[in-house]
Amino acid sequence: MRRLSLKTRLSLWFTLILTLICALMLLLAAAVYQNFDRRLLREALTDAVQEEAARIGDDRSYADHMGELREAEFLRGEVRLMVYDEDGAQVAGLYLGEGTDALPFSDEDAVRELTLDGQRYYCCDAQVRIRRGPDYWVRGVVPAGRSLWSALRGHFAPLALLPLLIALAFLGGRWLTGRFLRPIRDIDRTTEAIRESGDLSRRIPCADTGDELSDLARHINAMFERLEQNFHAERQFTANASHELRTPVSVILAQCEYGLENAQDAQELREVIAAVQKQGGRMSRLIETLLLFTRMEQSTERYRKAPTDLSALLRASCADHALIAPRGITIRQELSDGVTALVNPELFRLLLDNLLGNALRYGREQGTVVVSLQQTAQTVTLCVSDDGPGISPEDLPHIWETFYRADKSRSSRGLGLGLPLVRQIAAYHGGTVSVESTPGVGSTFRVSVPA
Ligand code: ADP
């Protein structure tokens, strides 16, 4: 069975609480009213009895005409009065039954309770002393207040409207809750639509009301935005990687075919194998680098960080690159000793090799590559500058993207993964990267990591 909607459940809950509060307030009001009503009745009873006693005491000829008095004269509001002689025989007033007559008189001015035919009454007596004549007793009787229910019915008649008001509160509450919860319905619909269609470009329509639900919708939209970007980047990455692998695979297949069908001698076969080896090496580098990206994203276990002497690491990398520096390029080191940071030496060496490799590859003939290391209290900054052709302003924002190559003809040997890898390694160490480049003057790459 389908459960009640959140809207209905919330409205029901608050209506129930409202009803309980109303019922409690009503009971309280009725109890107070009943108490008050009782006190008024008792006062009215004693007043009526005292008045009647005084009337009889003042009226010397009372005995002569008491038989002619009409019944209405013994009814004061709800109080009924009876007059008895000193022997207890009723001589005037209303007759309520033997039960009333049988009750012994009390001259203590006290209000007593008695039950007649199942109905509770208050009763009060007063003795009238007549000089030189017989005494009388005046007795007053009044029904002992109303029950709680009759009090409610009598004076709280407008309460009949209460169920209507509660129903209105329920419907109003339901409508309001529905309005408040509308963003949740929108969120539900949008996420369901995204799940069904896989279309991450959908967004939750959210009014900027500034409440928690509009904040939630905004945050979910931001999350979708991020997911969409990541998804797009991932797809682009896969497409680029496949594209990059396809070229060497095609070359290898073509070389193999040529070797099998057309190679005339061992020398020609050796050339074919060398071409295959070159493309295999390129594929291997590509796959290694892609794996490195994935490993860095997934695990921190594999690349443990340790306090590392960056000066020594940099010197070693410079020495290695100096041996293979092309076109008469020299490397100048501006390093102070003993600069250390908490890094993974293997990854950091890779970062240095990529920056130095680029500087040598794109540097000017007979030019100079300057490598420096600066340390402050918080950071260690590595700079690699060259005096090569620089990077055009159009390319500059893109050089950190995977597989981006600014000048295809000049850098056709590169994979377009070096700088993205540098950025990824810096980020892995909680650091940042930046570049300054002036076309025709040179480029300076900076990597800062926490000291
Ligand atoms: P690649 O393998 O092509 O060098 P990178 O990611 O290392 O890939 O570099 C991306 C692009 O940035 C290169 O294709 C190149 O055009 C440009 N670039 C990188 N370093 C330099 C540099 N020192 N001088 C000029 N251009 C550079």
C-alpha cells in the first residue's frame, strides 16, 4: 500500500496536535467555569434562603396568609424554597418530595449536598425565630451545578464550529506544506529524469527564496554542474587517449604488413622493427602516464610522502638533462643547499623531468635554461625558465589540459600530457602551478608546494 505523502503526514500531525491543544484548553475552561458556576449557585442559594427567612421574620401576619402565597413566590431563579413549622411539617413553598422533607434541619448556615432521584442538589436551611409565636424553618434547594458536558453545551455553543476550524487548519496546513515542499518535488523529478535519460545538463528549477530548500536545490544544481564537467572531461580524456593510441597502432600494423610482404633483406626488416619499437615505446609512455594519472587519483598509499632534499633531487635531474641537452642549450642552477619539503621523491622527480624536458625541447638554440629553488616559511617554489619562443596568449590558458599541444608541427613528438601531469603532481602535494610566458622572449614555469 502506498504510504501517505509527507505533505499529508505533516498536516495530519500538526492538526492532531492542534486538536489536542484545543481539547485541553476546552476542558480547562469548562472546569474553571464549572467551579465558578458552583460558587455562584451556592451564593444564590444562601442569599435566597436568608431573604425568605428575613421576610418571614418581618411579616407578623405571615402565619395568616402563608397558605395564599403563589408557588412562583418560592422560586428564585433555580432556587426552590420550602417553609416548615417547628415540628418539621411543610407549611408553604414548593414540594420536592419526601427526600427533601426527611433531611434534618441544620442551623449552621452551611450548604449541604443531597441526592434526590439520582440528581444532586445543594441544600441550605435557616431558622426563623418568631417572638411569642411558633418558629419556622426555611429550606432552599437548588440542582447542584451542571455537568461538564452541559456546561460546554450551554455556554460554549460556538464550539460547534471547532471541527470546521480544525478541518480548515488541516486543509490550509496541507496547502502550505505543499508549497514549502515544492522544491523537494522538483528535486525528485529532476533527479529521476536524469536517472532515466542520463542527461546531466538538466537542472532543478529553483526560486531564490533564500530558505534551506532553495539552498539545497542550488547545491544540487552545482553538484550536477560539476558532475557534468567531470563527465565531459572524462569522455574527452578517453576519446583523446584512444585517438593517441590509434596512431602508433596504425603505424605498427602498417610496418608489420610492409615487413611481411615487401621487406627484401635483413636490413629492411631491421628498419621495420626499429619503427615498430619506436611506436611501441610511444604507446608504452602513453599508457604509463595514463596509469600514473589514475593511480594518483585513486591511491595515496602507493606514493608516500617523505621529507625530501629537493636541492639534491633538482641537481640530479639537471645533471641528467645536461648530458642530453640539445642544440647547445646550457642549464644554469640557482639552488641553495638543503631545501626540503614533504613530497614523494619519485613523483617530484617526474615533475622536474617534465619541466626541464619541455624547457630543453622548446628552448632557443644556444640558449639558457635557469632552474631555481626558493624557500619561505610556508612554501618551496621551483622555477624553470627558458629563453625559447614562449607561448601565445591563445594557447596559454589551455596548456594544462590533457593532450593539448600548442604547436602541433613543432611538438609533434610530445604527448600533451607533461604539463597536466606536472599540475596533477603539484596538486597531489597540496601545491599550485603557474606560468608566465612572453612570445619571442621565453617562459617561466613555477611550482609551489607547502614547505
Ligand atoms: P608536450 O608533450 O607536447 O610537451 P606538455 O603538456 O608538456 O606536452 O606541453 C603542452 C604544450 O605546451 C606543448 O605542446 C607546448 O606547445 C607548450 N609548452 C610547454 N612547455 C613549453 C615551453 N617551455 N616553451 C614553450 N611552449 C611550451
